[in-house]
Amino acid sequence: MTDKQENLLAVLNVRIHDLMNLCDKQRLKIGELTEQLETQKKLTTTLKEEISVMQDNYDRLLIAKSIELEKGKTSEAHKRLEQLVREVDKCIALLNE
């Protein structure tokens, strides 16, 4: 081999090693991002379940409060209803993050 060929071979080896290092770094980054994605999916599922439970509670409370409204406690029922709506809005905001 000539000096020129040996130099080209050395440069090729260096570039191949650089490329392999870059691939390793990308694999690590992909692994980290995959873990983050799984964590976010679990969090989303948990929050959706919480919203479902809160929605059921909200529906039950609406029924109970509508009965209470008939008894003349409108201002108290209105305050409770506003509080429930704020809680549901907070849950929705958490899901949208």
C-alpha cells in the first residue's frame, strides 16, 4: 500500500468510529425518549381514569344538588356546582399539558 492509501484508510477508520459513536449516542437518546413516552402514556391513562371518576361524581352531585335546589338552597348549590366545574377544568388542563 502506498502512503496515500494508508492515509485514506486511517481517515476511513476514524470516520467509521465517529459514526459508530454517534449511533451509540442516538440509541441511548432513543431509549431515554421511549421511557419518557411510556411514563407520559401512563400518566395520561391515570389522569383519564381520574377524570372519569370525577365526572361520575360530578353527575351524581348534580342530581343530588338539583334535588336540593328544589328545597330552596339555590345559592349553596350554585357555589358547589361552580367548584365542581373548576375541578373538572383543572383536570382537563392537566391532560392538555
